[in-house]
Amino acid sequence: MFEQPLLQVKNVTKKYGAGCQKCMSYCSTKLIKNYCSTCRTVYACRNVSFDLYTGEILGIVGESGSGKSTLMQCLYFDVEPSSGIMYFDHPGLKEKNLFHLSAQQKRLIRHKKFGMVYQNPIHGLKMHYSAISNIGEKLIAAGDRNVAKMESIGNMLLREVEIPVFRSKEKPLHFSGGMQQRVQIAKALSNNPPILFLDEITTGLDLSVQANVLDLIKNIQMEYGVSMIVVSHDLAVIRMLADRTLVMLDGEVIEEGLTDQILEDPQHLYTQQLVYSLI
Amino acid sequence: MAILQVKQLSKSFQIHHLQKKMQAVKNIHFSLHKGEFIGIVGKSGSGKSTILKSIYRTYLPEEGEILYESARFGCLDLAKATARQIIYLRKHEIGYVSQFLNVMPRITSRQLVENALLEVDYPIELAKDRAEETLRHFDLDEALWDAYPNTFSGGEKLRLNISIATVKKPRLLLLDEPTASLDAISKEKVRQIIEKLKRQGTTLVGIFHDLAFMEGLCDKVFEMEAQQTNTFVKDRV
């Protein structure tokens, strides 16, 4: 091995329902989709494992309901996984399963080391606070108390994502979808996190705003060397951004590899169908 | 010392919805030394691109070995290297030029070439100079340097493509019909840059339709012969 992964995710499983003898002992292929017909447990993520390296963008594609967002929510501690391990290569945290840390420690990691951009800005922003206080909120959560400093960071980030400074005191509620998305990105970036989770960030944006957002993400990667996990069902977005890609189906990773290899030489039946569907 | 040895390379494509396996190439065998230029010719569909794409790992090789002498990893089987190793090699050692340009939207030609250098930690000033030098060499109209390449003509896109791939002076350069849509003058330019790269020690594998172009440029020419599913590579020189 010539490099150490920044984040190691091993066998993350998230099930909704108790699970029964039948579905827990079955190997995955025997379930109908990701649903156990006996105990009605839904397996949103099944044994998902991958590594994330410093400065890389990892893409995750898959159809709706394949568990992409659930996985992101598990990694960002929004949802507690049923089982699984996550290691983070950081002094003081080595060899510690992040999922087993105390709620307080998880919160600290989430505020200081991770950034998340949700598909729906409602989840990532407080719509009735001003754009800049949304950023301030994250900074305060990470322990910042100096208002002048927080304001200057906030304004700098909003400039970076091309939100005019004269609108920084407005509520995101009054912003367009694309602007809300960019405020979310600014918020996620406020603590210079080494890891960013981006969930369908270009969905619903027009092409021109999408190009802006893609450009912004690529710049963040190049300038700050941030590692990112990008979830999208838009293969074009994944092709532009990600070096490596995971393909998910029914909660499982069915294929992983170099993005261009996934797109040009897909191995799995589902991946082939996905690629054939590309316009 | 051979820098690239392809041994018994086979690749087929499993097409699930047809429940069919398509054999693309079988038992490909060749090797090349540092600074050599190997040309591959053959009919459409004979598997020329498959070989290049297997080396670049856009295709997952099925059987065989692709032994590459890397500056970073030593002797490495590209067929079995990890994705992260391939990503490193693509950034630092192996370049690939195709007829198609696939780039981020709304990035200017100049930025694209600069970014290729910034990716491997060139200082910004040097990157700027080198980018301009390369674009000038390939005669990309200066008016296009700060334009977005989506609307470029085929030839312009291709020249930009070659600029991006060659600006880093890769150790191994794979050329997938890089002269397909170029006029005679542009072809000559490509030829010049290939000769220059060769002199600097770059090893090249190229697919060309134009036999005249390869004349005197390639050290060896291989011809692909598609015989149903069997494809042989034979030395023409």
C-alpha cells in the first residue's frame, strides 16, 4: 500500500426493522430487493465498505432507493447504523470506531472535521436565519466565539460561492434553489473540514448553475485538498468530478473502480443498464 | 530494459442483456523499451483501442499481464494495480489522447492545460508559461485560449487534447488515433511533438489509420489481424 486512507468504512449496515432469523442468515441475493418478506425489515445499506483517500473525490451512483443517502447520513452521524465500522486517520482517533464514540465526540467530529451538503437545503440550512448566521451557527458549534472573525469568514465564503455580500443578511428562504445550495456549500466549508459529503448537490439546478457548482467543487478540491464523497444519479456529474466510483443497488455496493472504467467497461448487469441509459 | 510488457492479454465483454460474451482481443503479446514508439494498425473493430484502453485501465483486462516499469512503484502489473495506483500513474506518468475531449464545463483551454500541471504541483507561474508554450506549439488560435472548448471544431478539440496530455511530458503516452480529424499541417505539428517527446525519452504506443504518418516515426508497427475471435499482433518491420 503506498498511501493511507483518510477514512475507512467497513461493513456499514442499516436496517429498518428488527430483522428475523431468515433475513439475517440469508445471503443478500435471496432477499427480494432489500426487503425481507417475513419480518418486513428493510435493509437500506448492506455491508458497505470503502476507503476514502486524502484529496480524492469518490462518486457514489445508484438508482433512487439504493441506499446512497442513508449511507451518507450514517457517515455524518445523522442516522445510527445498525452495525459497521468507520476509522478516521486523525491524531487521537486512530483505531477508534467513530460509530462507537460518545454523542458529544461525534458532534465535535461532525462540526470540526466533516461538512455535509444535503440534497434538500431544508435539511442543511435554517431557513429563517440569515445566510451568514447559518454559517456562523456551524462556526459556533465548532467552538468559535469571536463575532468579527466569524463574520469575515462568512463573508469570504459567501463571496467564494458567489452570493452577493449585500444579500448575506437575508434568509435563505428568499433565495433561489441554486443559491440555497451554494449557501449550504459555504456553510459546509466554514471549518475547513478535511472531508465533505455532497448528496445530490446539482439535482434540480439548471445547467449554468450546475456548471458553477461543479467548478466550485473542483476548485475546493484543488485548492484545499479536501476529500469528498459525491452522491449523484447524474453520471455526467460523476464523470466530471469523481476519480473513483461506487455503484450501489438495493443497499449494496455492486461495483467499484475507476470512474471511466465503470462508464466504459461496466461489469454488473445493473451498471450496464445504467450506462446504456445515459443520454 | 523494457518499460512496458504486454503478455497474453485477453479481453472480452460480457453483455448481460444479450447473455453474450464478445471477445475483443486475445493473447496479445508485445513489449517496448524506453523511448520506443510502437504503432498499431488494423481494421475497425480489430481491437486496437481495446489494447490501449486496457493499458490505461479504462477497460478491465481479463487475462494476462501488463507489466509497466513505473518511476514510483517499480515493476507493476497494470492489469492488477489498484485504482488509486492507476490514478497516480495517470496523473504523473501515463498520458492518453483520444479523438474526444471530455472536460469540465466552462473551463477555458488555457486553464485546462494549466490545471494538468497544477495537479502535479507545478508552481503557478511555470504552469502558466508552459501552458502557453504548448498551446502555441499546437497552433491553437490565441483567441481560443480563453474560450470554452465545448464549441471548438474537431481539430481544435484534438489539438487541445494533445496539449493537455503532453504538457506534463508523460513517461508513457498512449495515442488513440490522435490525427483522425486533422489536416496535413496539423498532422505535421503532431508529428513534431511526437518526435520531440521521443527525443526526451517518452515511450509511445499509438493507433493510426494513416500509414504514411507512421512511416519513419514508429520503431515498430504491429498489425492486428482479426480472425473471428482470435487476434494476433504481428511485427511488420
